[in-house]
Amino acid sequence: MKILTTVKKVVDVELTIRVESGAIVEEGLQYVMNAWDENAVEASVQLKENNGAETTLVSIGGGDDNIQIIRRGYAMGIDNGVQVDDPLLAGADSFVLARVLQKVCEKGSYDLIITGKQAQDTDNGQTGIILAENLGIPCVSNVVAMDVIDDKHIKATRLGDGGKEIVEVTLPAVVTVSDSINEPRLPQMRGLMMAKKKKIDVMDLAALGTSLDEVGGKDIRSEIVEFSRSQARKAGKKYEGDAAQITAQVVDLLVNEAKVL
Amino acid sequence: MAKVLVIADIKRGEVKRSTAELLAKARSIGAETAVVAIGNNLEALIPGLVSAGSESQYVADDLGLELFSAAPYASCIVDAANQFGADQIWFASTESGKAVAPRVAARLGVACATDITDVTSTGDNIEITRPAIANKVIQRVKINSEKLVAVVRAGAFEMTAEGAGGSEKVIRLAAPPADLGAVVKELIADASGDIDLGDAAIVVSVGRGVKDQKGIDLVKALADDLGAGFGTSRAMVDSGLMGHNKQVGQTGKIVAPKLYIAVGISGAIQHLSGMTGSQVIVAVNNDPEAPIFNVADYGIVGDLFEVVPILRQQIKNIKK
Ligand SMILES: Cc1cc2nc3c(=O)[nH]c(=O)nc-3n(C[C@H](O)[C@H](O)[C@H](O)COP(=O)(O)OP(=O)(O)OC[C@H]3O[C@@H](n4cnc5c(N)ncnc54)[C@H](O)[C@@H]3O)c2cc1C
């Protein structure tokens, strides 16, 4: 089985994000692998370990951080890495990214494509699903468990609105994974050392055999015009001391001040 | 006049409040509204779809649509959108909505925006706002395509008086072919007695501070007293003590009740991004430095095992 995993570089959401004049201040930001993509990498490495698979990851983006993220994937057990690095893709929306990924898929004939269900920076949750539409193959999103049935079929458990949906999927297919599918392994020192020596297949759009026009980059469907800080909720009042007394006080306020009880 | 198609949010044979909220918003911006309902045995729901504020109802009612499957659901919506001539297609923030919206947008060749908190259209210009980066920033996004598919964040649009009351005009949709590449074999349904987190006026959530099943039971009793939905943090889901479907947060459910009571939850940003839209937040935590207190309107610093029984008693007293 050939598996492609998509990984994205995202800002470390635990750090302070500053916004000035409608834009995010780059200075001081740090980048990490999108948490859900770590789950996707873990899922493909587990499939490799348990069922035998050739695993490839692809990341769209440039810079040293992106190289580190691909290396992290290697250190977790991924075999091959592709980096699509092209400054033309700076303003890409989900549809453009999905077209780029489609080109990568078409080059490699993968049986299974695993993506995180969303990215921590945008929380869009669209790219994997659109990719499947473009490729005309099945897609199951928000997957919390996955088992191989045979060469051509997997069983995916998806968390839906009414409970767990058990879906039998014919490959090739796209699966977008939830963070509850697994606990991503921490790369070990040795793996990280080895990862440094591994080759990364870097290409721009031309090398990928496409152009900005063909991936829809000249006609993006949506663009961010401005960032602003979210209106942080103001901290209210903390009540400390005798449990019975402070609890009574808060209940009284919920009834008479907030009027929610 | 813009035409807005709202995807009916149907769960366990009931039209959810979010349907009326989305229709109300559509009407408040002067749009012509339609709703599309997909499932099996929907006949009895039609009056509810009308009173939710729709002017026409596209109904795909078929045994084959009983269980959710993203591809055929998307086909029904594309069909309805084309027949209606929809300019905008709005989904409530449900797992099925999140799965189907990008497909519909891909098929129609239009933009898709998820988790939106507002949408404005002036002339041909559509703009949306949405939170990003775990709620730390707000994006204002310009839509370049003529049409928009959007998933609306829970609690973003409010019911208004003008929303209520539509008119009946039912259009039946042909059942689409099943997705043979992704066959839904089974639905392991959530326990039926539970109050839906999305509907609940009050949500009580437990975090790792409750420690074990006994702690959960203690707080669940408070939720039951209040007729509240019962939610949780990811730490509790990871430990296997609570089900996935109860998780509130960035990866779980986004809730915006009148009152949210967080018990033994530290307040990690991923949890906060699922509940800071609540009207009033109460936190119970024995660590005065817990970040949950930064968003709580009323913070009770104390041992939950001591506070919760008192809280129950106090609430019982006022209910008398
Ligand atoms: C990509 C990603 C997505 C995530 N998505 C989500 C999400 O959707 N939802 C979510 O909740 N989390 C999510 N998380 C996890 C999140 O970061 C936190 O780990 C999690 O919310 C912590 O849960 P908790 O507050 O229950 O546990 P803890 O952080 O361990 O907090 C327990 C709290 O209980 C208090 N406590 C202990 N004993 C008592 C006592 N006797 N009385 C009173 N208080 C007590 C402690 O002071 C502490 O504040 C996500 C993480 C990542 C990386």
C-alpha cells in the first residue's frame, strides 16, 4: 500500500499572537507541525508497521521551519518527503492547495491519502475533502479509528452527529483524521539524527508540472483582508474562602445579577 | 434579492434550533429563503421547516438517506441549490455540515468558509468574519466568487422575531445514487437520553479535576438538577472516562449556552475556543491561577468535591 500524508506548518498556538494594522506580527512567532497532521503521520506510520506500506509526506511551504517539520515526519517513521515550495502560492486558499496536492497525488498513485481534519492556524477543515472531490475518490472526514480490511478496502470509524459511523471505504481514498485517532509518538534522538541525512524532494509548481493558473491561484475564491484580535472575555470575579459562603454568593449572583438561573 | 439556502439541521427526527437561527439571519438581511432537508421519513418535519422561517422547502426523503453519507447529501444540496438559484448556502456547525460544505463548494466551483460568525453582502461583495488560530484572532475574508458556501459557528446568529413564520412550498428532490466507495455500514448511536450540547441552555462540563467516575457522577447530578447538557474536556475523553461526543473545544463541540459551568477544567485555549461564546461562565477550580478564571464571570476557587454538593443544595433551595 502506498500512503501519502499531508503536513502543514502552523504557528505555535500556545504563544502570544500579536496583531498590528490588520496583520499578524511575524516577529516572535514559532512554527510547528499542525497537531492533526501529527495524528495523520502517526496513523500512516502505524499502518506501515502493522500492514506494510510505503509512506510519503507532502508539505506545501518553504523555509527552514518547513524542512524541520518534514524531518520530524521522517523521525516518526515516514519514508519519503516532498516539499512544494513556490512563492507564487503565498495567497493560496483551500481550493488552490487542494489542486496542488492533486498534482502530487497524480504523480505518485497513492492508495490512501491521510490528512489532519483541520489546521490549527486557520481551522478551515476543507483541504482534504476538496482534494477527494477533485480526484473523484471517496473521503471520510473526522476519523477516529482505521483498520485495513484488504489491499483495496479499509474500515474507517468517523465521529458523526449521532454517534460513530462505521464506513467501509474502497481505495484509493482520502481520510481526514481527528486527534483522538492516536497519540503521536515523540521522535527519538536517533530518528532525528537519521532524518537530517534523508533527502527531501523539493519542487516548485513548474517542477510539479503545473502552473499558478492551472491550480487556480490566479483566481482565488477567498482572501483574508484583515486580521484583528479577538475580543477577549474579561475575567470576572474570583471568590475565595469558605466554600459554603462563596458558593451561596455566586448562586445569588447567578439569580439576581446574571439572571441565568 | 439574494437567495439563501439553509441546510436543515435534523437530529433524531427533530429540526434543530440552529435551522431557525440561520433562516432568521437570512431574512434579517433581506434574503429570499429556502431550506433543504435530507433524510428518511421527513414528512412530519415539513411544518417545522416552514415555521422555522423558510419560504420554500426542498426535501430529499428516501430510505437510502437514513444514515448520513457525505457524497449523496452533497448531491441533494447541489440539486436544491441549482433549482433554487441559491447565492449563498449555509450550514449549521455540525459534523455532517463540516463534511459536506467543502464538497458542495468544490462541485459548484465557489468559495467555502467554515466557522463564520458573520456575513455581509453589499452589492456583489460578500465578506465574512471568522475566528482562527484557536480563537486568538478574527479574520475578515473577502469572497471573490459570486456565490458562497458557509458553515456558521454555533451561536453566531440569533433567533429574531422576524425570522419566525415562513410559507409552505415543497419541492421534492430525486434520491441521489449511494456512495459505493464509502458505504456506511453501521451507526453506533450515542445514548439517547442525553441532552444535546448544542441545544442546551445550560452546559455543565467536567475536566480532569474530577479524577474518576465517582467525580463524574457527582457533577452529572448537578447537570441533571439543572436540566443541563453534560460536556467535558479532551483530557477526560483521552482517558476514556467520557465519550468523544461530549468534548467541548476546538476539536469538539462549540457551544454557546446561556450558562456554562466548568468544573475541574484548567482552561486550555483549545477548550476555551469551544465555549467562550457562552453568555455567562462559571468556573470551579482549586487552583486560583487556572486560566479558566481569565474567562469566567464568576470563579469559585475551591475543591470541587466540596463545592459541587453545596452548589446542588443551593440551587435546589432557590428552585423551591
Ligand atoms: C490540537 C489540539 C486540540 C485540542 N482540542 C481540545 C478540545 O477540543 N477540547 C479540550 O477540552 N481540550 C482540547 N485539547 C487539549 C487541551 O490542550 C488540554 O490538554 C485539555 O483541555 C485539558 O483538560 P482539563 O482541563 O480537563 O485537564 P487539566 O488541564 O489537567 O486540568 C485539570 C484542572 O482541574 C483542577 N483540579 C484538580 N483537582 C481539583 C479539585 N479537587 N477541585 C477543583 N479543581 C481541581 C486543576 O487545578 C486543573 O486546573 C486539544 C489539544 C490539542 C493539542
